[in-house]
Amino acid sequence: MGYRKLAPDARRELGKRRTAELADLLQAGYAAMGRRDVWAAVMRAGAVHLNHRGAVNAIAIGLQAPEATRVLGYRAWKDEGRQVRKGEEGIRIWGPMRGRREDEASTPEDSEPQDEAPARGWVSNAVFDISQTDGPPVTPLRSPAVPRRWSATG
């Protein structure tokens, strides 16, 4: 059953469970990254996503899908003309929770339209690697510039 077809209480519970699972995954990942080989693998995988998703999400992607090369949300893939294959499991990352709470009433000062509501917190969101999608080829992302190694001799 799809997320949108769930009752509101079931959605809330599923969201809480996924958020807790992501927090547990990151906690276990941080503990495992004390080992040099794990640290190196996660950093190699996460470096691909660092400019687009932030450090914590890059680590989350590296822990869950080290082979991922380009990740986007479901709607973003649709905008690119690609479709996430049925049954694919998403890579869980932190995303902002936006909008008003039900108990927050609109005030006259809020009458100005805003581009984006401020984040009220963070929740677990799913992104998908390009390998989990079907569709036309997409334009490759430019690779981030890799800084030269610093040396005291110049």
C-alpha cells in the first residue's frame, strides 16, 4: 500500500519509524566509521553527493548505497523524464519538514506569499539513484572540483 493511501495516524507512525531507523543507521554508521576501511568507503561514496545534499546526507547515502552516482527524489526524477521502477527501496536521507502545524492559525502578517515555509524540523525522506530508474538519458552532473592537495613546499 502506498504512503499516500495510508490513514493519517498510520502515516505519522510510519514517518516516526522511518525517522528512528535513519537515526539508528547513522548512529551505527558513525560508530563503524572508526575503522579506516569503512571511513574511506563512506567518504568516497559520500563525496559524490556532498555538494547537493549536505554532509550528513552524503554520509547517509554512502552508508546505504555506496554505489549510488546520482540521487534525486521521486518527483525530481519525474521532472527529468525518468520513472522510479516499481518496488525500488529508497535511500533514506534527512529532509526539512515544512508547512504549518494544524494548531498554528494564520495571522494577518502572514498574508504575504512566501517562496518556501521555514523548516519546522527534520524527517526521513526517500531519494533514488539513477540506477533505480528507467527513462531517457539525463545530462550528467558536473563533477565538483577536487581541491589540490596542500603542501608546505608549494
